[in-house]
Amino acid sequence: LNIHIFHNTYGLPFCPSPMILSTLILAMFLTWQPNLVIRIYLSQRHLFLDVTIRVWLKRDSGQYWPSVYHTMPVACSCMSFNPETRRISLGLENGTVSEFVLSEDYNQMTPARTYQAHQGGVTVVLFVLEMEWVLSTGQDKSFTWHCSESGQQLGTYQTTAWVSGLQFDVETRHAFVGDHSGQVTILKLEQDNCSLVTTFKGHTGNVTALCWDPVQRVLFSGSSDHSIIMWDIGGRKGTAFELQGHNDKVQGLCYASHTRQLISCGSDGGIVIWSMDVTRQETPEWLDSDSCQKCEQPFFWNFKQMWDSKKIGLRQHHCRKCGQAVCGKCSSKRSTIPLMGFEFEVRVCDSCHDSITDEERAPTATFHDSKHSIIHMQYEPTRGWLLTSGTDKIIKVNLTHIITNIVVYTG
């Protein structure tokens, strides 16, 4: 059985064809069932508004045909799907979260419950089966959780910025909330209240993706600053490791626990598979100095030393390996430092460059070109399927064990 769920927001006559060339993919979900794929689409045709949810089944002919066509009151902004209960949780632009249940043959979708969760559009929705909770965040800068059995709101928390990432740990009831200010907030949820545990600050751009590994107790965060940060929560030492492997903002993160690999994708079209088996090193903090810490030449704001030495001030740089403040002459070389997360060549001082061995330059990640600018990613570990959707309106099914073999579905 192969199933796709579409979200079409513009009211044109719809042709039941497997090739829908004018749609933008909002979300996709792979499940453990054979050949089961769920997708949400947002049409880009510029006529009047029509909001629908469509379930597509793969027929014997190999083509997809709609088996469910459901009209929503407003546009859908996010989705969560639970394959065990076949429950779809939809976040809408009016702040509502709507739940539906698919029949066993996926030919019928029954409304289950509606939550008035937010005053603005819903940005993330997450259904937690073990707790029977529906977690959601909205443009009103609030994080709420509801009981899916009673429909009652259990609690709410006001965030400092618009939330763009959400993960939940069932064992400890910790919610990880990433927002547009670049910080990740950890909340301890109870049945009817929550408490602030801590806040992680490390990104210079907004958080665009979160991924939680409950086994190793590690949180990964991706950002529009092109970086990924690995927060070692289980180690209880406040350790954080940077991963630099994208040339544009990070759009998705997935962790393959059976192979201990992190999969990241970005707007640059790159899919990076990071090995988490290696012992990584923290990047050093950049040191402050009024002069080069190698040759002692003054920097351009150090007027006193410039006057005393009768020398023109230089521009300040920093070595990515030792963190020292150096001038351009003392940091003329570049090198990769994979164990520090720098898979691309970065600035290092001359002495650090000479100390880096060939073994230390061995890459800890593999890079693959998806051939499109990715906006969403979903990973299914049982079959090793990685779905990516792009701004080119195409869904690609990537086989992670043969990542270069890409099966393309156009949407």
C-alpha cells in the first residue's frame, strides 16, 4: 500500500494524475508500513483559495489516485502523523489543531477532535501517543499541550520568539523548543503545568530544525546560520559540539540510531551524513586581544600601540583550532578540522596548521547532492528511506544505504 496525503489550497479543477507540477510540498511523513508515504501539498496556482486534504493510494497501474478528498476551513501550516493509530494532527493558519483518523484501508478520513490552541497560525504540531498529548506552537509565541482524550488544554508557556522546532522526550517529559531568536528552551511538562529547566544559546540565526536521540540523550539543532550544534545533555557537563557542513540554512535533521549517524539537509541542496561514532572536540571560544597573539602587531583600534610602534593597525582574525586572535599574516593557511566539526576548510594560525596531522584531516561526514533546494525532510529507518521535498516542487526518495540512487516523484 502506498499512500500520499495532499494539501491543496487553490480552487482549480483537479486532475487525478501522478504528475502535479504546480504544488509546493509542505510536509511529508514516512511510516513503518511497506511503501507508505504521507505528503501535504500547497498549490501555487494564483486563483481563489481552496483548502483540501487528499489521501493518495498507489494503484496496480503504478499511478497515484485520490481515495480521500477533504476540505479544510483554512490553509494547513504543519502536520503530524502517527502510524500506529493512523491519526493525523493538522495545524491550521487560524490557530486551530484538527485531528483525523484514517480507516484501515486508507479510503476514509474521520474527524476526531478540534483544538483552539493558538491566536495565530500553528507552526509545529506533535502528537505524543504515550502521554496522549497534542503539543503545538504558534505564531502567537506560545507553546501549548492538550489532552487528546478529553480535548482539554493542560497548559501553556509563553516563548520569547516564534517557535520553529519542537521535540519531546517521553521518559523525562522534557520538551525542547527552538525559536527564531536562535535559542533552545528545555521545559519540564507535568499534567497541568510546566517549569523552565534551562536555555541553550549557541546559534546566531533562528533555529530551523531539532532532532532528539533518547538513547544517547543528545539534542541536535540546525539553524539559518548554516550550522548544527550537538548538545550532549546526557553527559551533564554542558558539552556542545559544532558541525559545519552546509552552505545555506539547515532545513532538516534526522538521527539513525542503528548506525549512529546524523542526517542533515539544507537549502543548498546538500544531504550530509555525519558519523557520531567518533570522539569530537569542542570548538574553542574566541579570545579577545588588542594585538596579534602571535606576532604582537597591533589591531587597527589599538591607537596607543600603533602610535608607540609607528605601525599601521591590522585586521583581527581568529584561529578556529586554538581560538587565538591573530592577524592575516599569521593565519594565512586553511585546513579542515573534522573532529571539531569543520568539514570545510577554515582559517587556522600557521602553528596550528603545522600541528594538524593527515589522520586528523580525515573526513567524518559524507556529502551528497540532492539536486534541489530542500525545504523538508523525513527519514524512515526500517527501509532506509529519506524523503526530501524542494522548492522545485519535487519529492525525492533517497535510499540512505545507497544514497546516490535517488528515486524521484514529482509533485
